[in-house]
Amino acid sequence: MRLIKRVLTLTLLFTLNISATPDQASWGRLIFIGHNHSSFFCFFIKRNYPGGYYEYSDSIFICKFSMKNDLSKEKSLLSAMVCRDTSEKGQWDTLATMTNFSAEKYLDKHHVSYEFSSSDLDRFGFFFRNGNLFLGNNSKNIVISDLENNLHYLKILLDTTRWYNTQMLRNHHFFLDKKAKIVEYFRGNDFYFFVIRTGSSAIDINYYQFVVPINASRIRTAVEYLERK
């Protein structure tokens, strides 16, 4: 229960000074938790704007994604809240409901503990070109995740968040090459997990944060190539 309250508090702080967009919209954000030998786990925040300036709702889930069959996923609701500004003067009222689902017991059952982001690749740079994710230095670059892989994991999030996702998948040169960036990454023994955000702010209707797992052997090969004289 304390864990759910912390996530809920972070969500409220994240949006305290943000006004909702007047158009009907939704966005989704995955927050990486950790992984075991076959799956990775995330908090998933789904936000809906019904239209208008003075109301939005958030649902917070815990999700399990399989690394062996990445189409497989589990999603369990932790909490839901509706925020309204009935005064229309920036005085927001929040109605929150929490489920009886225990995130702590769920993670313990799957032998998952919280992981901290890594810094071992910070000497390199990340960028997108033609939808491919590159790792590079001042002299050369190499693809570590191709367009197909990136769009695949973006589509998983879009399908969970909204159905009208064809624009982002079709116009990937704009949404990945110009809008996307690596927020953080996590290093495991067999996989790295890259958290990618596309969109400029929480009021951007195409504001999404998703996770792309990449085999650690591919990252090691890329690092060896970049450091080779």
C-alpha cells in the first residue's frame, strides 16, 4: 500500500502545475521496475483527457512483459483517480481509489527487486536515425536497436493506451528521429532495458514512454566496435 501511495504522489507532483489539453486525448508512460530471467516489470500510468480544460483521469497499473514472447503481457490495476478543477481557477480536487492488489507481493512472487539505472554507457551518445537507435562516439556510430524492434515495443504501449496509433507508427521519422530520446537505461546480465520517451511534455497528445529490451551481447559488441582503434 505504501508503494502505491508513493507512485500516486509522484504522479500528482508531476502534473501539479500542468493544465489539461482541451482536446480529447490519452497518453501512456512505463516506469521500469526490474526484471527476472524471463520478464521485465513496469508501472504503467495511463492518462485520459475527456476534452476540456478542467478534468483528467489517471490509472496506475503494474505490468509484466515477457522477454521470450514479448507479445505476452499482464496488467493489474493498482489505483485510479479523477482530477477536476470545478473552480476553473487552478484549484484541483482529486478523487482516488486504490485496489487491494499488492504490488509488493506480486514482485516478490516473481523474484523481482527494484533496480537502479545504469551509467556504464554514459561515455557514448544515443540518437535515432530513420527509426533506428544508435550508440556512438565522436568518430563512429552503430545501430543497437533497429526500426522494427523499436516500433514493436512502441506499438505494445500504444495498443495498451489507445487504438488510434497508426499515425505514430506510420510517421516514425518524426516521432522517433525528432521527438524521441533515451531517458535512462538499466543493465542486467542478459539484457539492457532502455526507457524511451517521445513527445515534449505531458500536454502533448503523443507523449509516450516505453521500454525496449536489447540483448546485452549486442551492446557489448557495439562497445567493442566503438572502442576499437
